[in-house]
Amino acid sequence: MSEPILPMPDVPGGFVASVPDVPDVPEIIELLAAHQAAAHGSSSVDPDMVASNVAGVGSWTRRQTLVRDADGAAVAWTVVHDRAAGRTVVEVAVRPEAPDDLAASLFDWASAEARTMMRVRGLKVTQLDSGAYAEDRRQQRWLSEAGFGLARTWLQMSRPVTAADADLPVPREGVAVRRIGLHDDGTPVAADLQAVHLVLEESFADHFNSYRESFPEFVQRLREDPGHRWNHWWLAEVESDGRWLPGGAVVGTVLPPDSSGAPGSYIDYIGVHRRSRGRGVAKALLRTVIRDALDTGCNRVGLEVDADSPTGADGLYTSMGWATSYKTQSWHRDLH
């Protein structure tokens, strides 16, 4: 048998690492569910997302390894995602019964693969971005031992969608919200995509860990999500001196059905350009997403917000009906 092109981690005795493929997807889904349940008491795994990341579009920017024990059972899955220039996401999911030295070997492998990605890009440093649930002391310990530091806490929030949402207020005068334009074949109008990207880049320029992501990287990364839909991109425009200018944007996705069988809507990004703040743009965008969720049969709208947001976004979301379901953490390490 020939050696795999992708180097595998030096796992402890009794374990075997290999590159996962389509037949491994069901076991990875079950592994992730066990990891999440042990970490914070419940699990919510998107099968389509796992399939995309293992062998679909999402796999194009990821290097990964699946570890099995002596009985052939899947016990760990590690993914290194080349997210953008200077940013590499590291995900290590391990079954609760697995030993600490297995996790350590996987973080070592992930760092080595991230360094390879960094060098291919011609960079001298990249930021490793990993995470843990706020209650998961085991994962936090592994991250600390691997050289990561706690960077931020995030609120994972959800809001139910009800019939009363049909009567949400319309935008203020001088503010208009529309979907991005689509051609007859369903492909997006390039100028609108670029406007969304520019608005979000400018909106987050003064936020935590802000960095410039190129337009191609931005679009490719969002399209990797199986819940991606072009009709979940919105632009808010504001009137200024007789001209209508881009003032805010939302990029959303479709969430898989919950236990009731109803799908959900998720806000991946919402941003308001600094020149447009104080004009109700964020509320107008949020209400647009909520009404769209109602119209399309979704029963909830989810989002993530920085617990220390400088704009107080969590307060806005709470006032509009969102509640925190659980908390997660970002852990960072600069890799040279």
C-alpha cells in the first residue's frame, strides 16, 4: 500500500489515523454528537455540513484526519481549515473516553499542517483559531496545553418566529432593505456581492480580531456551507444627499430541520457601515430576516454575537426577542 500524500498524525499506540472519505461520514456525525453532548449536555450536528467538509465543496480548503481505535471505532476527527490569508481554523473533536495524549498528538499535527498552509501562502505568521464550549473544561485544558489562549466568549442566540412577526415595523424613512440582485439563471449580480463584502469589511473594521479577507476568499468560504442560499443575502441602503448608498448587509443561511421538522434561518453576518449607524439599519435588516423566515416556514432565527461587542449588539438582539442558548469560546495562537 502506498503512503498517503497527506502526512498523518503520530497517534499513540492502538490508534490509527487516516484521511476520511464519504463512507466515514455517518460515524463522524455520531462522533461529533457524542463530543458535543459531553461538552455541554446536548448536540446539534448538521449532516450536510459534515458531508461537505469531508468530501464535498468544503473539503477543498481543509486538511483532515480521522482516528480509529483498535476495534475500528471512530474516536477523533481533526480539521485544519485554510480560512483566509493569515487565518487558519483548527477543530479537534474527540470522544469523551479518549486519552489526553491522543488530543495532544492531534493538536501537534494540526499546527504542522497549518504551518504548511502558511508557507504555501508565502506568509511568516498565521493565527490559529480554535474553540470550545464555555462549559467544556477538558477541551479548554487541551487548548491551553497546545499553546492557545482564550480570546473571546460568544453568545449563541436563537429567536422563535411567530405569526405576530408579520406585523413588524417597516424601515425608517431614508432606509431601504432589499435582497441582492439575481440574474435569470439564479446567479448573483456581482456588483451587489461586492457591495455586501465591502460593507461588512468596513462594518467590522473596529471590532475584535478584525482583518481583511479578500473578496474571492469571502465568497468561496460562504458557499462551502450547504445551507448557503443567494436569496439570503440582503443589502440595506440609506439616503444621503439625494443618493442611495450601501449602509448595511446580512449574509444568512438555512438551518436544517429541528425535532419539529421545521427549518431555521441563521444570520452568519450582519454589519452596519459606520456612516449609517444610528438610523435603525440593524433593526431593519433583522426584521427583514425574521419576516422572510416566517414567509418560508422557518420556526427560528439563530445568530452568534460577541459577548463584549463594542456596539452592544447583544442588548439589541435581546430587546428583539433573542435569547442565549449556550456560550462558546474562541482560542487563538499565533503560529510562526
